[in-house]
Amino acid sequence: MKLFFISLGCDKNLVDSEQMLGLLERSGYVITDDENEADVIVVNTCCFIGDAKEESIQNILEMGQLRTEGKCRALIVTGCLAQRYRQEILEEIPEVDCILGTMSYDKIVQAIDTVLRGEKFALFDDIDRSVMSSQGRLLTTGGHYAYLKIAEGCDKHCTYCVIPSVRGRYRSFPMEELVHEAETLAEGGVKELILVAQETSLYGTDLYGKKSLHTLISRLAAIPGIVWIRVLYCYPEEIYDELIDTMAAEKKFCHYLDLPIQHASDEILRRMGRRTTRSDLVRIIEKLREKVPDIILRTTLITGFPGETQEQHEELMEFIDEMEFDRLGVFTYSQEEDTPAAAMEGQIPEEVKKQRQEELMELQQEIAFDLSERKVGQEMLVMVEGKVSGENAYVCRTYGDAPGVDGYLFLNTGEELMSGDFARVRVIGACEYDLIGELIE
């Protein structure tokens, strides 16, 4: 039986997809990259913002056509969209044979077997259930880096966000299980662990009564074969001194943090349900840069939140200009039903949101180009991602580049390198968001 799998959304969802793929492969399914050859199609969906919902729905509809007109005998939909819009999918897309909720993906084999017997299937386990399989993930990242999901759910309840309603309360995975999974990944050739959760900085508070991310990182750093440990999605108000000290002291801990700040206006932050003020953000960023001088900071913003005035937009622009984030992404506010923000007065027209997004990204582009130029002459360690076709050049990542979201360093060399290799390079040029390097002999 051939299986075609579509994984949409964030890297946390990708971990769920890799666990499903591992279960399916061990059950005898052959993974194919041609949807027209598939007997079974699985779509793991996202619904975080409007664009993600549209992408998920479009993929389901396209695969639904193969279910009715092609070889496909079973179409399974899982993930956040399935959890949130189960009834609508059941009623409006009859081509779907099975819907699995976010905490039911470990039942994927049972679900497909049921469908292939000619029965419809739907399962929605308690969203506060913990699902973790430390064995048998089928990595889709090339094998030299892997995401390690350290917790599930979220307790923050930001006014614009649906995640708590589809992923449940915050719950950390036991440290021993995470270390065991990381050891298994390292034995399989993984050299970079990327720690992810809806919020990583709260890791351990529910299990151990205190923030324990720094302890987990120290345990992971002791694993032979692991060279880099990268941490994403640290809410700024939860950054704590032991974590910063561990970053400064532990050589394997990349000097890189993703801090989703979302805005810099105190009033907008309050309306968003965030736990920081502008002065808090300045204090946290200054502390990080003081203790870890070469730290790379990435952040995300939401522009066009209900009630955002032109003055508040300009306040955000001023803050970004002042802080000089190394990496920055901007989302336009998405009015998600059943969230407090959706019912707020002062909804911003789409064209205004887009204009403000463009202004923020143009400013960030100038900042990023300037920061890239400052790196010329520096020596650094890079991970090889692959070779440029037809050229003696390789695509690499520095410690400051998370895969899929940040830039690259292009290395010109006649030497033979393999994906996952590490090389020491000197930066000799900068081009927009990317760097150009030469091998240090």
C-alpha cells in the first residue's frame, strides 16, 4: 500500500507528522512522493491564521478529487484544522473518510485500517492528553538536524490565538523521555537539535515545579554526536537567569533565541493579552545582549491588531529601529472566530494591515542588510545543508540561522562536503539576508 503524506503548518506539527510516518512505515506502508500513485493520503493540517486555514482546505479539496477520481482509497485529515472544524469537514467535504484530532494522531494506523474496511472513522481524544513516541520517527529534515518537541499546549490565552482550544493546556514531556529520544536521534546521525513547543521557556514548570529548560539543555548537550542545540519560541517574560547563564556557558547551545514579542505598544500588548510592556522588552533584550554579546535574536510581530492606531504603528517602527533584531517576521492580524480579539471594536481594513506590514519589513530589511555587512571578516562554524547544482558552492547555515526561516551562508570551495558536515569559514561578503564565505584551511 502506497501512502502520500502532506504536512502543513509549524515545525511542532511536523514532529507529529514524522511520528505518524514512523508508525505507518513500521506497519508496512510505502511512502510515495506522487499523490497520483497513493492508495492512502493523509493531510496534517494547520489553522493558526486565515492563510493557513485556506492552504489546509485547498489541500484537502485537491486530495478529495483524487479520492473520487483517482487511485486513492482513503483520505485522512488530522491536525489543528481537523480538531477545530471537525463538523464542517464532515458535512461539507464528503470525500474525507477519517478525521483525527490533534491528540489522536497516534491512532493513525487504526484509523486507516478502519477506513480500508469500508467504514468512516473519527476520533477526538482529550486535548489535554499527552502523546509522545520516542521511537521510530521518520525524519523529513534530511537526517542531520531534527526538531525535538519538548511540550504540548499553551496556557497563555492571548486574545488573538486559538492554540489553547485545539492543543490544550501546557504540559511538558518528561525529561528522561526527551533525553532518550535525543539519544536515538543522535545515533541516527542528527547533529543539531531544535527544541520547540508553543512556549519552550516554561518547560518543566508543570512536572518539576520550576523552570527546567536549562537543565534539559545541559542533559542534551552531554549526548555524543550532538553539536548544536537551538531553542525556538521563548516568550520574553519567561526568560530567566539560569537559562541565559547556560546559554553563555554551554558550547553546544547556539547563541540564538526566538522571542515572539508581537508588538511594542503597551496598549496593544494589553489588548493582546500579552504579559510584557515595552520597558520589559527593552530590559530583557538588553540583559540577553549583555550576557551573551554575540546572540542572534529573532522575533515575530502582528500588525493591524484591532484598534491599532497609526501612532501605535509608528511606535512599533521606532522600537524595531531601536532594537535592531537580527531576524524578524511580520504577520497581518487574522480575525479568528471564537477568540476575544475577533469581537473587539476597531477592526483594521486589510489594505491598511498590508501597508503596515510592508513598512515594517522594509525597515527590517535595512537593519538586516546592515547587520549582515558587519559580519564580513568574522570566522564561524557552519553546517552544510547541500550543494548548489552545477557549481563548486555549498548552502550552509550559521549558528544564527534556523532552517526554513532564516538566511544562508554560501560557501565557495572545490572540496567535497556532505550535508550535515561542519566547516569553519570566514565571511567575505554579504548579499541581502545571506552571507558569502570561504573555507578556512
